[in-house]
Amino acid sequence: MKYICLGYIGEELWEGMSESAKNAFMDQCIAYDETLRKNGHMIGGEALEGPRNAVTLRSHDGRVSVTDGPFAETKEYLGGIMVLGARDLNHAIQLMSNHPSTLMGGTWEIRPAADLSAMVAESERRRSIQQGG
């Protein structure tokens, strides 16, 4: 089963680390990610730039507004995502509990991936009919 793991880190925690501590931390994280990938658990993922580079889209009264920055006012920000293959939620929790970023105080939100294949197929069918196909 696929799980989407959202990794959060406190900005003060990251900014307060020395360059050598950041490098050692990243080396530990990358090594663990390689272990997850090698064992067939890490399906994909990406790091994200900091919240200063984020924009948030909202729709209100039929108009979309763009706001600089992340949606929530929080001291933690979303630092990256990982798509994880695990037997079940408990297995995903076990795998991410050992991630160095968890052990140093970061946060991971783990959610099952939604299987939208039937919904996509039905939408394609409806749109094909609408287009006369």
C-alpha cells in the first residue's frame, strides 16, 4: 500500500544548526532514504524549498487569490514529501519512526494514498461521451 509522508521541520531548529550539523543531518537522512529505496519502500519524494518561496491559492466568491507564503501560520513548515510503500499503516509508522529527521525533532504526517483510478476512468468516460466519442 502507498503512503504519502509529509515531512515538517521547525524553522528555528534548522536555522539554529551549524553548517556542519546540517551536513551531518542531511547525510544521515539521505543514507536512510537510500536504505528505504533499496528495500523497496521509498517509491519517490521531493524536498521542498522553504516557505518564503511558497504561494497559496484560495478561491473565494468565484475568484482565485494568490498569497505569498504557506497557508498556515505555524512555526513548522512542510519540508518535503515521500511516497512510501508499506504493508500497512503500522509498517509505515515503523519505517518513518527510524528516519533521522524524526529522531532529531521533525514531524512526519503519514496518510494513505487515495486510489483515484476508478474516478479518473469514469471522468474520462463522461468527457468522451460529452465530446461525442
